[in-house]
Amino acid sequence: MIPLIETGGAWNEIGHDIGKAARDQLQAAAASARAELGGVELADVVQNIGPYLHATEEVAPDIVAELRGMAEGSGVPFETLFVLNAAAELTQALGRMECSVVAVAGSGTADGHVLLAHNEDATAGWGDLAYVVKVTPDHAPAYVAFTYAGLLLHQGVNSAGLGSVGNALYARDARPGVPKLLLYRRVIVLPTIEGAIRAVTDRRRAFGNNHLFATSDGDIYDVEVSGSRWAMKPGRNGFLAHANHFTLPEMAGLDAQDDLLNSRLRQTRLETRLERAWGEITPACVREIMSDHANYPRSVCKHHAPESDLDYGTIGSVVIDVTTRTLWACSGNPCRGDWREVRL
């Protein structure tokens, strides 16, 4: 079962506790840093973190404090942890992150609850580095979130009733600024959806990303962000699904990847499955939808398997009941994962 780390207090204390508890995972992530940086030497990347670190210290010093505490607790240098969280920006690598997300309004669920879900796709081995954090900060809402390998890519829900998931977009207008993964952590401690949208669209952001937000009282918004532009779409009383391409007219022409067919197929598949189950959707139903294998091996649920020629796959999954502030998460594939339930 995916590990659970519980902590609270000041941000450096929170980071220290997580670093100590996930020491083995963070050490393994640091050891594989060169491979994740596309073969670029870590030392060569570290010397370029200045503008990204400065922007983060300016916008969210609490995040820097947490990362420094995590470094102390794990024995992994702070600079290495920062590079892992800013790898996409520092290397301008497109990668092969083909994550998928969905949001469902209460009108589509069996009990009227608002649901979110996310599949995390990455190269083989990262599933062993996944964990869930349950955090009670001194001066911010408590939250529970899925993440892995020292990344502050927090997909979860907080005690104020704000849920947050997201996935990668690759835009042509990247620039120095706050790394996109750190914006997940910035959002998870905010009490309102307006604050979350303002945070991910802050002018000091660096890179493109898709953010899907939901509140316990029923507001749903998908926010597509690039370095210079952003646009949003409300879910109203329906559902939203998103893969790894820009979908909104205001963002046309920004995709840095040429072949986005699989992203379009996955998004349409999720929409089809949600339509079929509409009105009867439950968390278990969403887990099954996120386990979909249509178009295998490049399906919503991807496998690192001998019959697949992919060098990446689904390394974890999360389903969130925003209404009850409950999270279910597993490492590995959702179709066969051992799911852990955590309530705030």
C-alpha cells in the first residue's frame, strides 16, 4: 500500500518530517536525477536555477522553506530537490508525461458529491517512490495529497473544500519563473478557488500546465496556462476531462509537441466513459474509469510491460471526494493498485 506521511507545524518542520520519512524515496530520486534530466549533468543544471529560485522565494517563501526542511531531513541537497521540481523548465525537455484528469459535478454522481481524479504517468520506477502526505500547517488549511520523489506536485484536497489536480502541457513560450510543479503546492494551501486561479496564472510563472480545480460546494474550473497566456473553462453542472494538449481557443498555436493524437484520444475516451456512467458515478466508478485500457498500451491506464514498447506508464493514481475531503491513492496502475483511503 502507498505510504502515508502525517505531519504539521511550520513549513521547515513539515519539510523535515517528510524528508525524514521519505528519505529512501528522495535518495533514489536524487540518484536518478541525471537520467530524468535527459542525460544532462546535474551540476550543469544547478548553476541555472537562480532566476527560478528567486521567483519562487519572492512568490512563495513557504515553499522554499519546506524544500530546505526536506533537504535537511532526507540528506539530499536542497539544490538537487529544487532541480527535480524544476526539471521541465531547466532542461526545456518535452518529456513523455501523458497524465489524465477528470472532474465530476454533483449532478453526475450517485450521492451528489463532487469528484476529482488524476493518473500520474512517468518513466518506470517512480511508482516505488510515491507516497501520500497529510499535513496540518500552522497558518494554512490542512490538506491531504498524492505525490512522489520529493516533488511538490500535490494532487489533493484541503480542509477549506478546495480540490486540485492537473497535468502537463508543453507550450512554446516557456520562460524563467516559478516552476509549474511548485504551483501545485502553492494552491493546495489556499482557501478559495479564486485564489487558486490567481496563483497558477501569476505573471511570475514559468511554464505551461493544466490545472483542474473543484470546490466542495460545486464549482469546477479547468485552467490552461502557458508562459504568457491563460484561459479557463467552467464545468458548471457537468464534467471536465483533460489530457496533454491545449483545448481552449485562446491558447491555440501554443502546443510545442507536434503529435498530440494520443492526448486527444485519451481525453475523448474519458469523456465517453463519464457520459455512460452519468448520474450513477461513485469514487469506485471513477477508479474504474481511470483504469481504462482502450487503445492499449497508450491507454488512460498505461503499463510498463514486456508487450508494451513504452518507456513510461502510469505510476500512481488518485481519486478525491471533494465534498467529504476524502482521498484514495495507489502507487502503480489503478487497475491493480492497493488503494489507501485518507480523510481529513
